[in-house]
Amino acid sequence: PYHPLFDRPLVMIFEKQSTRTRLSFEAGMHQLGGAAIFLSTRDSQLGRGEPVEDAAQVISRMCDIVMIRTFEQDIIERFARHSRVPVINGLTNEYHPCQILADIYTFIEHRGAIAGKTVAWIGDSNNVCNTWLQAAEVFGFNVHVSTPPGYEVEPERAGLYGTDHYEEFADPMEAVRGADLVTTDVWTSMGFKAEGGTRRRDFGDWQVDAEMMRQARADALFMHCLPAHRGEEGAAEVIDGWQSVVWDEAENRLHTQKAL
């Protein structure tokens, strides 16, 4: 046993459903000797209109660290400003940093240093895409982004300060050409389910299939943060294929969360 966090509670606040985030934080805290306390907004006063600022004052006096999985980035920032303990972003509409920590670790595990490499993002310019773009500036790799018209990256929303490390492509086949890693996510993120039908039509040509993967480097990896919809954003032959590292990627949420 390795229990550096013995007797230390983590409070996990969930406004959005989760499998990997909850399990990795809860199991990780257990393995480090601490305790994880699950709070859903449906089961707490946050769901009945208690101000975020008041909740932060109370919750942070009863634990050593907080993880929040919520909607607008503003919610977690307001909470953090009034918290007495560190606050981890478990996911917001704008960013998903814990996922990208695991993704980069997975790449390093399989291919070595990511600096100077090319990551192709195919699909929606969502919170995972935004965080890949931020990570590229930190770690010195390049991101090729291809989205359908109308779904392009919004630099201000993505939190970008420059374009040195990313390039946009109208043609997804061009975006993946020569890439070291091809990655994608669901076409319809949580909170946008009403747009599902429209998005399936708009994103039809942005499915990562075997033909698209052949445009990338011969040893390119495929990632997906899961859950995946086979036959939509990724073909089953790719998600379950030899280039896919999605299961290592999912497992690595546990390891990178423990490190964090």
C-alpha cells in the first residue's frame, strides 16, 4: 500500500453524468489512502439554488480538495475563487484538462515524446478539442483541426493566445495526412442533445474510418475519450482496430488523476 493521502477527503461534485471521471477519481483516491465523497447537484442544496459561492465556502471547510464536473467554465471559476482548498476541473463545457493529461500520457507511453508531433482532431470543436489546442502550446506539438462548416474553433472560447501550434482544414483527409495521432469525440456533447439529428447530417463526412486513418502515418495512433458511437464519429474497425489505444487511454485517467 502507498497511502500519502491517508485521512484526506476529496469531494466530487457532479452536475454532468460520468463513468470514467467518477471511477478514476474515486478509485484513485482510495488507492492513495484517502476518501472520495460523491455529491450530485440533484442530491445537494446546489440543486435547489444555493449560490455557488456559498457552497464553496462550506464544502471547502470539510475536505482537502474538490473536483467539479459541471457546465459553464464560469461556475468552476466562481467556486474556486471562494474555496479554501484546491479545485480540479473534472470537465466543463469549455475544457476537459484531465482527459488531455491522460491522452498525452498515453501517447508518450506508446510513442515517446509528443513535442514536435502532429495531432489531427476530426469533428466538433468541443471542450476536448479546446484543451488539445491549449496543450499544444504548453508541450510544443501541432494540432490539425477539421470541423464541418459552422463548427469551427472559436479562439477566445478555446483560450488560445496564438496560432503557432494549430491549423484548420476544411478537408478532414488533409488534416490527418502525416499525423502521428488521430483523435475525435462524439458529434453531440452533453447539453446539446437537441441538435443530434442536425449534427449527424452535418458531420457525415467527418467519420474517422480506415480510409481516413490510411492518410496518417503508418504507425499513427487513434484515440477517443469515450463513450463512443461506432458508425458515427468513428468506424468500429478503427475504434476496435490495431491502431486504437482507447482502452489504455481510459485506464490512464486513473494514473494521471492520481498524479494530479
